[in-house]
Amino acid sequence: MKAHLLKLLALGELDAAILEAQRRLKALEGEVALVERRIAAEKDAFAKRVEEHKALRARATEKALEADEIDEKIRTYQHKLDHDIIPYKEMEYLKEQVEFLRSRIDEVEEEAIRLMEEAEVDAEKLKEDEAAHMERLAKLEGEKNELLGKISGLKAEIEEFRQKREAAAEEIPAHLRSHYERLREMYPDPIVRIVHGTCSGCHLNVSQTTVDRARDGEVVTCDNCSRFLYLESAL
């Protein structure tokens, strides 16, 4: 009977090892998910930075086009004034427009130049930002790959434990194995010690007869929670 108890204990140790490995696996998978969120956030932040630069370039281009359009209007209106025969009211209107557009074009051209210069400076800053972004991204990818490596190793470890468990379970008599599996569905610790006359699983007293039988190395169960019980001194 003591041999059966030892085999049950060995099975319990394997199950505990599997549970612990699964806990660690879940924790690692959580870390991977966190790193993936950081990677996504990093990519989103840099994409936003690129869009900001594009928007600046677009404003500069738009302002330059506005200056070109004003210049073209001035040329067109001036050409009509210099070469066409037009009514007096239209002539006065065109003169007013030319005067207004000439006062406007300097401001627009200055703004266009300022935006272009700002865009050029920002382009250099963007190169630095991209280098820093790629460095951060590489570091995060490295962290993720390291975690994935640990996960792969842990999965292999769990599979090895499961193979050992299958072999260990086969060595236990069917009625004991069946009871153990039922207990495992209810408790994380199907096999517990007797400590000072109590079951360390449910913490209730066990009979003296049960203690004596456990002392002899027999396979016994708790009258209250049905867990398998053992005495360390009997092992």
C-alpha cells in the first residue's frame, strides 16, 4: 500500500508542477500581450509624428501655391490693364484688385518661405525621431522574442510533464486513480498531509484510526473532504 501512496504523491507532484508551469505560461503570455500593446502604441505614435510632418509640408505647399495663384492673377489683371480696351468701371476694379493682391502677396510669400524652412528643419528632426523610433521598436521586438522563446521552452516543459504524468497515472490502480481524478476536479491539492491530527486540506480533525493507518503507510482519505491523506513520518 505504501508503494501506491508514493505513486499518488509522485502524480500529485507532477500535477502541481504542471499547474505551476501553466501559471507561469499565462503570466508570460500576459507579458507578451503587454509588449505587443507597447509596440502598437510606438508604431501609432510614430505614424502620428509622420502625419504631422506631412501636414506641415502640405501647409507649406498650399501657401506656396497660394502665392503663385496671387502672382498669376496680378499678371493677368495687369496684362488686361496694359493691353486691353476695357470699360472704366472694370479698369478701376482691376486696379483695386492688383493693388490689393500686391499688398497680399508679400505676406503670403513670407508665410510660404517660413513654412518651407520649418518643414526642412522638421524633416531633419523627423530623421532623428525615426532613428530613435526604430531603436525603441527593435528593443521591444527583442523583448517579445525573448518572451516567446521562454514560452516555447515552457510549453515543451509542460508537454514533458504531461507525458511523465500519463506514465505515472498508468502505474496507479484504477480505483485510486479514478478517485484522485475526481478530487483534482475539486481541489488543487488532492493529496495533503495530516498535521497534528487534522487534514491540512479542510483543516478538520481526522479519526485516530485514520491517523494510525496513515502511519502504517496505508492509502487513506479524509472523512470530511475525501482528500488522500499521508503522514510525512510514514514515507
